Amino acid sequence: MPGMMPFQNEGTNWRFETVPQPGLNGRRGYQPRGRGLGGSSAINAMLYIRGHPWDYDQWAALGCTGWGWDEVLPWFKRCEHNVRGADAFHGADGPLWVSDQDHAHPGSAAFLEAAASLQIPLNPDFNGMRQEGVGLYQVTQKRGERWSAARAYLGDAARRTNLSVVTEAMVDRVIFEEGRAAGVAYRVGGEARTVRAKRVIMAAGAFQTPQLMMLSGLGPGEHLQRFGIPVVRDCAAVGAGLQDHIDYTAAFETGGSFFLGHSLAGSVKGMGSMLRWLATRKGRMTTPYAEAGGFLTTDPASPVPDVQLHFLIAIVEDHGRVKVQGHGYSCHACVLRPESRGTVRLDSPDAAAPPAIDPAFLSDPRDVETLKRGVRAMYRILETPPMTGFDGRDRYPVDLTDDEALEALIRNRADTVYHPVGTCRMGGDAESVCDPRLKVRGVDGLYIADASVMPRLVGGNTNAPSIMIGERAAAFVREALG
């Protein structure tokens, strides 16, 4: 049920936190990550966004041969089963279902109407001819159900005799023999096990892939030695280059129960919506919450949109971890291409211990300036009819003309919008973690297939690009096997 997204626990979400962030006034940031088949696609907001073609052409210019827009577009189309059908930008025969929101909240329509009145163009397809503008997001759902990477790719494969899925397992490290990945050491219920393999593919995400790489002896040599880990390859890029979308959320309280929220009336409506979904797979519980949004160019010198908006039909405080009584709406503004760079490092030689995550949020002043422009642009929409007709009370009012006050508010409240990448970057240089065919340098038989390989963060949500990377990794491994 898509609408159950906020209700997660430690069984489905790793619930990581960052180290204290100087750029966020010493606060620890929250870093949710999916814990289960499908990874974070099992708990995310299901928005299907690829990023801008410019992003992939930049990858190619950075030495990632074969990753330009014209080269990755066929792979996006291959993944996709878009309910609108196939065209020059979309596929209709892939395993990943991409659907329109047939039951979007009227508040989302009001947000789009307000933006349009400010001459921001309505965009029916952020993955089509252009990205800039506002509109409803398409979602990775199939007939009203969440369609995670696991449902897309493991559904039919579960019947294959050459596939074995082990759950409730913690991978400890990759086993190397004579410079080649020969298997994986893992544990189930405290019992140590190993599995042998001709190829090993890492797909643990931007935090746990570099963590496992370092636990396996691949990473900054001095750092590994501090934990007594034998160095297989001294590679400074493992765990470096962390990039994430820093994001500010505005929240408005409203009277009544028009928007979603916590009240007796809201609970009654929610129960009705759940019953409708159980019977029909339709209605309010198909919501991704962040139903509408868009891409804005706030810097005239930028060749592409530099800010993304997500409009939510509920008040979301502290990533939904704080329950707010009453009803209202929220809106996010995020920096699409942050200049700040962070790291992932080991905090323990135990794979079950969280890694030390340091995104270095807002350490580069350019990100602060972009976020201030984005917040101001967001408020222009929220302070325009018909949004003003909701009589929303801003929970965090600020004088937008006061630069210092706005920056202080941002540093007090900003955090991730859940798109970490770059910690095992691919590239054409010898210092990169893996080559453009996603094979890890310096060893044989080891590949990476997740967002950690991105050399630069794309201008948009990262689930769709991660699945495209997985498709390409599968093809590279098949070719290597002959």
C-alpha cells in the first residue's frame, strides 16, 4: 500500500544518522535506507525521475565512456513499462512499472495552479522533452501498488532454478583469492557462512557498498589499517566523494481535515481510504505524499534547473518521525547539484555496525546560496492563490528579505532528501573505484551496481538512475562471462 510509506520500523529501514554536521549547526542528519529486498525502492516515495540529459553528458565528459545521455536513454527505456506507452523517451515493455497518479489530492492541483499563475510552465513529463516546470510526478506503481526493484525484477525470476535468495543475512566481506573475488562471507542468525562465486556484484547502496568494500580490504589504506583490516587495494576514492541533495522543508498548518493529518476526522477518512484501497487498489492510499513538484532554474548562469520542489499533502516534521496533531501541507526545496563533498568511513570492523556518514552538508557556501534562492522561489508559489486560500499558518515564519535570518533557519532545519551517491565512483582514471563497465579496479571478478558509482549527483531523484545502472551492470557481467 503506497500510502503506508511513513509507517516504517527497524525491520524495513536501517535508520542511519550522520555524524554531527557543522553546516547544520552541529545537528545529526537522518539517513533512511531500505532494509530488505529492493533496497530503498521498497520504502521510498516512488517518484520516477531520471535527472537531466546534461547530467549524463557530464558523466561522459568526466571520463565515464558510454554514459552520455544518448547512450543511457535506451537503457532507461529498456527498464521501463510506462502506462502512457512507448515513445522517443519512454519504454512500455520493461519490468519497472511507471504510472500516472490517478487519485492525486486537490491540494496538489492548487500548488500547480499557483505556480502556473507565476508563469512557471506546467510540465506533464519531467522525463521527456524538457525537465523545467511543475507538474505531477509519475510513480513506480503497478495498478495502485508499490512496484519496487524487487517486485520488478525478482517476481518472475523467483521461479528460476539458478536463483537462490537468502534473507535475514548480513554480509561481512568479499573473499579474495590471488587478487580475485572468489565469494562472500556472511552470517545468518549468528551462524557464519560463505558462498563461492565467479563474479561478485556489490549493490548495497551509497553507504553500505563502500563500507563493505573497506571491510573487504579495498579503500584508504591508512584508514583500513586502523581497524586491523589487511589492505587488498589502497584506493582513496572508496568512501570519498559523497554527494547528497540538501533540502529545506516548509510546513503549514490548516484548519479542518482537507489535507492529511492526525485528528479524529483524519483517522476516519484514513480508515475509509485504506478499506477502499484493499478492495479496489484505488483512492487516497495510492499517494506518494510528494505528489506534485518541479524543477526551477534560480541561477540565470546555470545551464540546467538547479532546484527541485516536492509538494506534500501533509505536514512532515523530522522526516515524519515527529507526529504533528492537526492537518496541513509541506513543501521541499533542494539543491540539485551540491558542491559540498563528504565521506563514508568505518566506525567499526563489524559489518552490522552503522558506517560513519559525513555528507558535509552546506560546507560549500555555494550550496547555501542556491538553497536560499530555492526557498524564496518556493515561498513565492506558496504565497500565491489558490494556495493562499487554504489559510495555512507557517510553522517556521521568516523574513525572506533578511539574508542572515533565512540562512540561520536553513542551517537549523535543512537535511537530506534521501539521494546519496558517489562513494565508489566510476571513471576513466586509475584513481576511480571502478571503470566505466562497473568493474572494480585492481581486483578481478568484482562489480558495483548502485548509486555509489555515480561520479556526480544527477539533477533529480535517484531510484530510476540506480535501476538503469543495475541493468547496465547485468549486461557488463553477462558480456564478461561470454
